[in-house]
Amino acid sequence: MSRNDHRARSAVAASTAVAVASLLAFACKDYTKELLQPENPGIVGTEAAGSPAAAAALRVGAIGRVKLLVNCTSYECLWQETGTMTDEFKNADFQNTRQDIDQRSITSDNPTIPYTQVTQARGFVITAIDAMKTYLPTNTADIGELYMSLGFIEMSMAEAYCNGIPLGSALNGNLVLGPPLSNADVYTIALAHVDSALAVMTGTDAGTIFVRNGALAIKGRILTDMGQYAAAATAVASVPTAYQYVWTSDPGSNSDDNGIWGNISSTARISVADSFDIVNGGPNLIKNALPFASANDPRVPVKPGSQVTPKVAAEDGSTPQFVQLIWGRDDPLPVSSGIDARLIEAEAQLQAANYTGMVATLNALRAAAPKIGNYQPTAMTALTTTPATKDAAATLFFREKGFWTFGRGQRLGDLRRLIRQYGRTEDNVFPKGVYFKGGVYGSDVNMPVPDAEKVNPQFTGCIDRKA
């Protein structure tokens, strides 16, 4: 079975040493060398089926499928569309179905909803876990990475889609259809799978520690989604600030470009969004949106498409195109990082009404900015005002988090949490007002599970579209 098109190469750490209490050296597991050996683990002949070689190939292929949450240029990526639903990206092409996602008016028959490839990736991971446990049971870091990937997919689904996700499975071609589950139920399942990852990774070698740090940061994110802030902070406490688990790209391969770069700088289907645009010849302020394109924030460097080389024009020929400069074509994308860990700790301080501590944690990140993939932000001046109320602290925190996590698939889940956990209303969280391509922004706060899933007799549609 060939998995050459989307081979995974899980990531390179941002640094070889970080300070955690004292200076601790750490090393990352570099799968690049492993996957470029002459004996290609992504190709297994029929004579090797049901073997360690087949299990290794299934693992590589499965993680490659998980990368399709973001690394896609020929169809819709989950990170791309969730960023477009929020205030990170704006639609820059001529497809009404993509515009509906940007405008937050999404019906369940919209073919642009990126759902099928996400559930398929989950199925590939489940099959790979079974094969690895059967044929390579001592490869515990690899098995743990697969469990972590499974939990990451499920967490991403709960953050993006409506209540009523029909989690099924397809182990070795045997399809098991599942009932629709609430987002809370899916978070519980995701947490159990990440805990399985941590339970199997008991080794003390550098590769195991590297993957374990990634799993701990993802666990903290799931616990935060579940409102368990103190437990989330405890989970991530040992993750070094400079740590990154990244998805890499295959240099020169059109099928494996960095997905954010591809959809902005290559196909130009989306543009970096801003807190205002031009409608009918005049400025149009967009309520609640962060000024990603115009803020000149060192965490999100942006230039007009006309000022980069080669120049980039929007696919629709009319939308002003703004290009992000964090990632180039082959730059790695952080999936789980020490930045995430520190932000999880800062939110736990917010929830404990320790606003001074929260600001100190945020300022530590600003003073010694960690890398985002290969990109190194410059140091930033300290925040000088300590919020007096929880509401003000939340506004400050989510602005800071928005710039730190730009384009990495977290914004939609965070805006939903501002409604679900912080008591805000949709019209005070999501972009509102006049939509630049006509009409006004809608009120959707998530994507529906598409009608294609109704082949499952247990699924008849979303339970609800609440945050």
C-alpha cells in the first residue's frame, strides 16, 4: 500500500536546550532521516502484508493523513476553514460555498465543509494503532504518537463542529457506525486517547520524551476545552517553552506544501484578515475582529500581496490580498508547543483571578519570544496594565493568544469557549457587521456535520449548533 503522497515527518524541536527550573537539555525525534531511508517504509508489497513492515508503513501513512488537517491545496483544510470562520483569514476566491464559511452562514449541504478527510484520517490512525500494537509492540513512542494523533483529531473535531459528531471507526476495512455525540463527549474520548499515549510512553529516551511533551501540551488543551483549567496547567508544567512538535513539508512536492502558505501565497484562496475592510469605497469596521493584517505585530508579520516577490493577487481578482510571512512553502507548522503550554498556564491564572500572574506569564513570552516553526518573532515590550476584572483579563488574554496561535487551528475553539465558558454572546465574540462581499455576517459559531454523514442511519443531523 503506497502512502507516498502525504508522508509524515513529525518534527524538529525549536531548540536543543531550554530552561525549566534549571537548564535541561532535550533532544527531539527527527523522523525525517527515518522516512528518507532507501528502504521506503511507505511502500509494502503484498508479501509483507500483516508484518512489521506493513505496520510501519501504516503508521507513516496515518500521520501523513493527519497532516491533511492543514497541508492541502487542492481542497479544503480544517485549519484553513476554521481560521476563515473566525477573524484570521478572509475568503479571496469566487466560490459561494467558501464565502458562506467566511460569512458564517453555513448549511449542512455545503460541500466545502472539511469533514470527510478528517474522519478518514481518524480511521487511518485507528488501523495503524492496531497494526503497531500487533507487529511492533515495543515501539512505544511510535504507538504513543499515534494515540496522541487520534486524540488531536478528535479534539479538533469537537472544537470545529456542531454537537452531534458521529464518531465511528473503520478498523481493517470493517466499518462501525457511531451515534451522534456531544462536543463534551468527544472531548472525553479525545482525552482518553491522549492518556493512552502517555500511559504507553514510559521510556526515558529522547524520542519518547519528545513525543510525550507533545501529548502533554495537547492534553492541557483538551482539559482547557473541558473547563478543567488547574488540571490543564498541571499537565503542561513540564513542557519546555521552546518545545515544538511540528508537521514538516516535503521540499519540492506540490502535494505536501505548508498548507497556510499554499492557500494564501499559491492558490490565493484566502487572505490574512483584519478588523476593517473597504466596502463601497469607504472603511468598514468589523466588530470583534483582531487587526491581524494591520497590527504590525511581530508574531504575525504581514505584507500586501503586491509587496512580496513574486506578487500575489487574490484568486477572485478583487479582494485585497494580504500575505502572512510566518511560514514559507516548506516551513514546519507547530501542532503542539511550549507556547501553547504557557498560554494554558496563563489561562489557569486568569480563572484563579490571579491577573498579576497571568500578565507576568504573558510578559515572559513577549520578552523571550519562542520560535513559531522556523520563524523567530522579535522581543516585545511588556504589557503594563493589570486587568481589574475577569472580563478585562479575558479580553487581554484572548487577544494575546490570538496573535501567538495565529493560523494554527485554535481560534474557532477559543471563540466558542468565550461564549461557552466566559458567558459572552455570539455578537460580542465573532466578526459582526457588514460583510465585504455583500450582506452581513451570519451567526454560526461552528460548522455543521455535513449531510453526507446521513448514510449513517444513527445520524440525522446536528443535535444543536450551540457553542
